[in-house]
Amino acid sequence: MNVKKIISSFLAIIMICSVFAVSASAASYSTVRKGSKGSDVKTLQTMLNSIDNAGLAVDGIFGSGTQAAVKKFQKANGLSVDGIVGAKTWAALTDKYSSGSGLKIAAGNYNPVSIMQGKSYSVNGKITSTKKITSVTVGVYKTDGTATSVVKTVYPNVTSYDITRVDTSLKFGTLAAGTYYFVVKATDTSCTKTLVNNKFTVVGDAVKAFKAKALGNWAPPVKKTGFYKVTSGGRYFGASRDGGKRAHAGMDIHYKNGSGKGVAVYAMESGKVVEYIANFYGGMQAIAVQHADGSVARYCEISTKLRKGSKVTKGQQIATIAKSNIGGSTMLHLEIYLGTASGSFTNKSNTTYDYVPKKVYSRRRDIIDPKFVLDLI
Ligand SMILES: [Zn+2]
């Protein structure tokens, strides 16, 4: 490639081409400023990302990053630099955003804001141009601009291309926790344009990390073997209760024919008793032990001498499995909380759960599936 060609292709890459049209007029947007939330803020962020490559998360929250991008736009366009998007700034934004007729991308699924580590994200959105689109690059870049392995480039040579077609190539689930940019770049026979450049985060799998740590450190809650399998069926976490009206919030370490009564229960980890319930169910007791990392093990349907405020040491016997005064089996009903919420563990009005499928557990939002504990026994 000769020098002239290098320069011209470089110019093509940095060239800010015409941006895509929006149907709404400036008059249809409300005045937004720092602290504003909602769809108009999302529109604003989309426009700033497209016009100025602002790299904002399209989350509909007008924070300091959005404010800085607004001020930069206002300064560059001779508007009063107040960071408030009123009629004049909207008009200028809409004008810039809709000028020209080149490459554009229609509304679609390309605004990830927060993805849980290991989870996938599906992309779609139709790129069009009046000229033939020669290449499209869709993918995830680090904050320093380097590409991750989640990037795909195709050479469609058509005037309309839907990024759904590269979706299966983009393995979002392989990204490590961190901050990234989701980028869509397209080149047609006249120029290259960054159509999408949105900041997003991959949130680490807190539960996975917690379980790995617990499995390396905790002691088993019972030593007596011979309990029923609790990995499935009615004794398992999430199983139906009250004819489907609620879900089982714990896992039952459940012995045959009442033989669980008196089986010793041990503290899986050192900590402090933060809750004592004299009658958890059928006259049986329960205690919740909070550990140094904030996580909580709630040992239920037991008989214990411990009370709120008692300190326990890992491996210490803290209780025995009790027998209900209303019949039924003998078991240790075990609940685990990650410690990322506060308040009562039993919470009948809570409908939000951070780490388990949405069901009526009537528990605090940071409850997790305690199945991993079986691997300690
Ligand atoms: Zn239970």
C-alpha cells in the first residue's frame, strides 16, 4: 500500500460520516439535565454516542458522564454550556443526528448496560446505507480500545445488513468481569462509521465465587450420612409448597423414618448468631449465623441452646435436628444468604431476588441456592 493509499484509508476510518435519521422532532423531547431519567435520556445518550463517539452507557440515567458529553457538544456547537438539554440543544442534536443519508442502524438490541458474567447477550439491529456496505464489525472492546475475542467482522456487500447474523459468533458469556464498550462499525463505499459505541459492564458472578470459597473453607453441617437425596424433588430449594402458592426457601437434609432426630448439627463457618427463632415450624427452633464476610447460614428445624449474640466457631456443634410437634419427617432445613442485603431473613412481602429464579420464597432478596453444601458432606 502506498503512502497516499494509507492516508486515504486512515481518513476514511476517522471520518465522521452522516448519522442516522430519527423520526421524532426536537420538540417532542422533554428538557433533561443531571438527575433526569427515562427514554429521552436514552435517546440523548444514543445521539451523543453517534455524533461524538461519547461512549456512554445507554441506561437512561443522566449522570456526570452524560453531562460532560452534553457540555462538550454544546461548546462545539456554539450553545450555552450549561449541561441542560432544552429545546435549543435538542434541536442541534437532532439536526446533527439526522443529517446526511449514509450509513445508519435502526433501533435494535445493541445497548447492553450490565450483563452477569457467563450470561449471553443477543444482538440485532439493521444497518442500512444508500451505498453498498462493504464491511461490518460488531463486538466488544476493552476501555483502552483493544478488541476482545468477542468481535466479528463480515463483508456483506449489500445495502442492508442485520447484525443478528453475527449474533451466534459473539460469545458474551466468555467475557471476564469488567467494563467494556459494545461497538458496531460499518464501512460502505464512501466511508467508515461507528454506529454504536456504548459502555457496559460485565458483573462478576458473586454466587459462583462465594460457593468456590465456601467449598474450600467450610465444614459440613452434619456428619451422619444416610439422608435422602435432596438434589431434586420436594426437599430441594425452590420446590413447590402450599399447592404452588410458594416455593421452598431452603434445602432439607432429610433422614428416613424420623431417624434424623438428635443428629448433631455443626457450624459450617465461624460467626455470630444474629437471629434466634423459638418456633420456626412445628415447635422447632432456628438460628441464623452471620459470618465475617457477611454471608449467613440459617439452620432451621433444630433444637439449640444458642441465642442471638452467641459466637460460634467453625465445626462446633450448634444444635441437633429436632422433631416437629405436628408430625412429618426430621431434617435440617438449611438456608444460605449471600449478605448483600439487610433486614429480616423471612420477608413475606419481598418479590425481588438477586440470585435465584423469581418465585414466592418469602425470604430476603439475597438468598441463594444452598445445594453446594452437599459437596461438603
Ligand atoms: Zn425445608
